[in-house]
Amino acid sequence: MDKNCFCEIFNDRCVRIAGIIVLAVLALFLLSQTILAVGNFGRPASPATDTITVQGDGKATLPPDVANVSFTVQNTAPAVSDAQAATTKQANAAIDFVKGQGIADKDVKTLSYNITPQYSYPNPCSSGVLCPMYNGTPKVTGYEVSEMIQVTMHDLTKVGSLLGGLGKLSVQNISGPSFTLDDTSAGYDAARADAITKAKTQADLLAKQLGVRLGKIVNFSESSGRYSYPMYDSMGGGVSSAKAVSTPSIPTGENTYNASVSITYEIR
């Protein structure tokens, strides 16, 4: 085989390979365009311009099903170990009382545990005598050990008894009860549903007044308050024994949740 023939065969093979590559690239391009077209099928080529936007404010009022109560146990002693021992003893007594009210272990938890030095600032001058500013080193006189505990109650009829019992145990800084829902999203979901219903009603009325027909929804936004405010109702509580600890009456009431929505409709 002469040199010219060899070159001709080689060139023909290169042309065929190049052609195959071009066809493969073209096929991939056409496939991607087909997939894109299928994905956009039914969608307008440009954003809808003939639209109306309506607002809806919703509200849901639901009774709480849990109450959160927190309290602190704290003691001071010259040595850390003594302060810890006293706090542990008192905290264990309080926790035993709490669990005796039928509260599960999972609903009792420690929020914080702190050890804080206590200082004194001795005055080198006699009483009644003008004294320059004291710049001496403060002296550690002891240590305060505190433990904060949170209790979640599902039986709301026992909240008053719990607070009264904790007071008898001389715990400090009782905070609560805070009444809420165990499923915190339930109130906001109900408020959103009310807001959407009101927005749809407004859209139907507006479309009728304008003489247009509502199309599909092209935009939606939500603004939930993410807070609730109580509506109190009385819940009695008490004990019959004259020697029993004083039990406060704790109203549980209801919590009101708020949400706002904005819906944009295409109109025809």
C-alpha cells in the first residue's frame, strides 16, 4: 500500500469519528431541550400580568393542654461541697414531690446548675470616719449553689397543688405556670387555615364584583404571629384538709393564635 492510499484511509476514519461525535453532541442537546420543554409544559412563557392579590387575617382560639413551671433551689455555705449537699438534698425532695403528682420522668428536667462565689469587701476605716476609696482584694466568704428545674404538666387540674407543694418545700424563684399546646404548631396551623379561607372568600367576592374569573394561584406568602395571648377562664382548685398547704386557684383559659396570608390569583 502506497503512502497516499494510507493517508486517504486514515483521513476517512477521522472524518467518520468526527461525524459520530458531532451527532452524539447534537443528540444530547436535543434530549436536554426536550426534557426542558416537558418540564415547562402548561406553564406560561412569561409571568402572569393579569392578577389580583387578596389578604386574609386568621385567628384560632384553643385551650392549652400543658403547663410549664420552673423553680430554683439554692443554698449557700462556706465550702462548695456543703452548698452542693444542701442544694442536692432540697432539690431531690422537690423532684420526689413533683413525681408524686403523677408527672413522668421525661417531663422533669434541669435547666441550669450554677456555683457562684460569694464575696465580702472589708472596710479598713472606722465607722463615721472619712475613708479613701478602698482598692483591696475582696474576700471569698462562701459559695452559692443553685439548680433550676422545669416541670411540664399534662394534667392541668394539678397545677395549683404543685405550686402549693413547692411553696411548702421552700424552693425559690417559682416561675409560671405557662400554659401552651404540647404541639405548638397546631395553633398556628389552625390560624393559617382560617386566614386562607377568608382570603379565598374575599377573592371570590372581588372576582364577582370585577366581572372576571379566577385562575390558578401564582403567588402565596404567609406571616404568622408565632405568639399567643391568653384568654383566661377560671379553674377552681383546693383541698379539704385544714392542715394541707394552701393551694392557689389557677385559671387555664385559652390561647389565641394569629396568622396572615397573601394570595395572588391569575384572572381571566
